[in-house]
Amino acid sequence: MKPGVLQFLVGCFAALGSFLFGYDLAVIAEVVASDNFKTLFLQDNADAKAGTVVALFTAGCFTGALGSGFTNPIGRRAVILMGSCIFIVGGIIQTAGMNIGMLYAGRYVAGVGVGFLTLIVPIFQAEISHRKIRGKITCLQQLFNALGQVVAAWIGYACYQTWTGTGNSREWRIPLGIQIVPAIFLASMIYLFPESPRWLCDHDQSDRGRRNLAQLHSHGDESDPYVIAEFNLIMHQIETERLDKKKTYWDLVSTLPNLRRTIIVMAIQAGCQMTGVSSIQYFSPQIYAQIGIPTSQSLLFNGVNAIIALLGTTVCILIIERVGRRSLEIYGAAIMCITFLINAILIQKFPASAPSTGAHWAFVALTWLFNFVFFVTSGPLSWAIPAELFGNAMRMKGVSLGGMTSFAFNTRIGQVTPIAVSAIGWQYYIVFIVCNATNGIFLWAFLPETTGLNLEDMDELFEESPWFVPGSKWVPSSHVDEDARRVAEGWKGDEGDVERVEEVFV
């Protein structure tokens, strides 16, 4: 098995943590729309309670993201295990819910688990990956998120069609209960996979770190030239970081280079939520109802939307290393802005009181287009980019702060959307039109390209490249491939070894 394939498979398994997030994002749309759930829990203040059921999950995610910033001492696999176990407890409480309080508690606890998982998975993926395929592997986070949405949407739709109008709570308990199964699988198997070499090296286990690096990159050959060059680069950065002694949240903003990447990470995460995707995911039946589409049909459309999300993320994985992070983010924001603008006009011109079949299908098609573009661009990149911008010492806390930003905005969107849709209808879309436009402008001006860079190049990138990115000619000073070539020539003098170093990830 080629090392790149091994890294891809390890990344896939870790991404089960993101599958749980995607599943819970999608399943709640069916849950809050089910008849039995409404009868049991939404008899009064329905919009506020439905919003709270959604918002408490993301509030729990915020808590988990905050807590993850303090888990660096225990290792990446331990955090995945802990997050999975917390999620299992939350899933059980939700599934067994007998009153709205149990639903609130279960949603919050499950959210805490997802918060830990969503933060640690892209970090783990980034730290095990070769730089030439790092984008593909970190985008597995969003691919499995989308896969979770597909599974949840179609299970939810099947349960709705089977039990709607019967008063049977299986309509919503089965969709909520199924999510426990992959969490158990992830928790029970994670220690069969290698720990992050970079984490081991940073915690005085350099021998194990080199061994894991070789396992992931050269079939276990610790004398491989690429492994030696990469290991030396990792150890050099760790030694430099230990001299700086910067490992607190305050250090994220105490210097201009760190402040710059912290601003970028928080802006990317906030901007991702303000694209409007969460409103569609959480409350698609209510949003579709604005233009006269019934709940049963909207849940079917939601299932199609989930498949489109999976296809979009697959496209992102295929093109990210060729197109680059920066271009995907900028053009994606522009297209999403246009789709929301047209849909706002459609809702305003053809409300539910004056439905039009043509307008229905135009609205649905544009929503599908928005979702496809989101999952090609902002969706996967909002997690892939933050995971690669910080050095070893600050990576966990930097990504944690970005995650907290994401979940804070997600919580507010979940709480506000049902109320805003009922109160102001199409005008609510103006928020997302403006935010998508400003996202694109900000990213064009300030997001540097990180495609092809080593994780250890990021400190130099943010110290030496200009804040205003267009026109920048910056290139890194490290040359791992050249270092590996020199090692191969100096140690073995065999041209075949040099070629093997260059071709091992082809």
C-alpha cells in the first residue's frame, strides 16, 4: 500500500467524528418537523423551542471546542476517544427523551462531544499527511460530514413517510438513535491507528514520532530520505517554539503574525456560518414553506440536497491541490451570494399565498446549486485551512478558537432562523447576501495560499509575507524534497533512491 493511500485511509477513519456532526446537522430538520415530536414538545412557543433544540447542540459544540484547547497533553487519539464517548451519552439521552428538558440536555451533551471531535479530526489529519495531499485528506472531514447528512436525510425521510400521522415516536427516536452506532465504532477502534508524529515529537517522544512518521510515509523505513528530512524540519520547529515559550490563548493575539492568522481563522469560520448554510440545514421545511412547498416534499428535497453536498465535497477533494484554497474560497463566496440574491427575489415575488410551479423549481434548483458550491468551497475549507495555519505549539488553541467562533455563530443562526423566517420572510436572506459578498472581498484581500506548503512553513509565511495578499511573491525557505534528495545522494548514492523519494506519493 502506498503511503499516501495509508494516510488517506487513516484520515477516513478519523473523519467518522465528522460523520456524527453531519448526521446531527441533517437529522434535526426531520425531528422538529415530525408530528409526534410537535405533539410532545412543541405545543406552545414552537419556534422558540425548535430553535433552542438546534441551538443547544451548537452551544455544546462551542463548549467542546473550548475544552479541546486544553487537551494537547493527552494526545490526538485520546481526544477522539473522549469526544466519541461524550457523544454516545448525549445520543442516548436524546433518543430516550420523555420531555423537552431531556431533549435539551441530550442535544447539549452530544454537542460537547462533537465539539471535541470536529476540532481534533482536521488537526490529526493535517499532522499525518504529506503536504502534497494534505488538502485532500483534511477535506475528508467535510466529505464525511456530507455523508452523515445523506444518511440522516434519507433515514429521516423514510421515518417521516412511515410514521407521520400515526403518533408513533419512532418517527424521530430511530433517526436520533442510529447516530450512536458509528460513535461506538470510532471509540472502540481509534487506538488501532498511529498517533500523530508531530504530537509525539512535541511531547518528548521523538523516537516514537520518527517511527510513526516512517510508518505513515515510507512503509516503516526510518532511514528513508524523505522521513529524515521531514523529521528534521519538525524537530527544528519544535526547538524554536520551545525557546519562544508561546502556548497560551493570549499568545494567539500577542504578536502580529499570530494575530494575523487568528483573525483569518475566525473570519473563515464566522464567514462559513454566515453563508446561510446552517439555516437551510436546520430549518429547510420552514424555509421551503415560504414559497409554498409542503413538508413531505421539502424533506425529500433535503435528501437530494444531502447527496449534492456529498458530490460537492468529492469535487473539492479532487481539485483542491490543483486549484488552491484561495481561489475556491473567493469564487465560492461570489456564487453563493448570487444564489441567495435570486432566491430572495423569488420568495418576495412568489410567496406561499401566490405559488408558482416554475418559481418552486427555480428556488429548489438554486438551493441545490448553493449547497453544491458551499461543499466544493467554504464547507471543507473552513476546517482544512485553520488546521494548517498554526505551528505545533499553537495549533490546538488556534483551531479551538476558530471552532468556538464557528459554533457561536452557528448557535445564533439556529436560534434566530425560525423566528426570523416567520417574522420577516425573504428579507432574512439579505443578511446572507451581504455576508457572502463581504466574505469574498475579505478572503481576496487577506487569505494567503497555503497549497503545497509544509505545516512547518506557516510561521515563516505569516512572519514574512505581506498582510495584503494580491501581488505577493513570497516563497518558503524550506525545501524538504531537496533535503531528501541530498540525504539519498549522501547516504546511498543511488539514483533510484532519489526517484523513489520523488515518486512515493504519485
